[in-house]
Amino acid sequence: MCRGSMQTSPYDLIGGEPTIRRLTRRFYELMDELPQAAACRAIHKPSLAAAEQKLYEYLTGWLGGPPLFTDKYGHPMLRARHLPFAIGEAEIDGWLACFTRAWAETVPPGPVADVIFARVHDLARHMRNQAQAG
């Protein structure tokens, strides 16, 4: 996304660090719980702790908070970072099922949240690197 001022960034408008922590924690809990997330869960390591931390760091900077991910790892280049993993419709749908529910449970509703969620949905679809079946 983009860096906004400290008072007006999407990061601040949705609640900052506590909200992003709750969101990423709940997201990865759901990845272990939801049957529809099985394909997505299968491409992750047995422990989701490192993935949770990286998602927290990425979302923090992407939403206009501190650039934690870029400070630690450089430019996100998300699609390139995900190329080693087979990501098709099932993986994306599972990821989005977890994210949609975690978002609804942890992020205050409102117009800013709606815009952010739509961008996340598009970003998830952009990670596809496997042809559609059929």
C-alpha cells in the first residue's frame, strides 16, 4: 500500500500493532482449523510461527506502519518469494477463507477496512503460479 502520516495511515485507522497482531495470530490459527485451508496449510512448514511473524511484519509496513519486513528482508517481491510453492485455486481459496474470517473477527469494520480487504483479495489472487484445473 503506501505510507501515510502517523495519524491517517491505514495501519493506524484499523488499530495499529494490536490489530495486526490479532489478525495474523487468528489467521494462522484458522489455517490449522479450517478444512478448506488444507491445501494452503500443506505448503507451509509444520510450525506456522515464522510465517505468522513474517505476515505481521509485511502487513505492518504495507498498511503504512513501520517498515518491519523491508528493514529485515528487503523489498517484499511477494510473487517471486512464493514461486517455489505450488499455488493454485485451492491454496488461494484456503488462504482467503482464513484471511476473510480472521479479518472479520479482528479488524474494526469501516470504509478503510473494506478498501484494504479488497486489495488483499487481489494480492492473494496474484500469487497464483499454477494453471486452473479443468
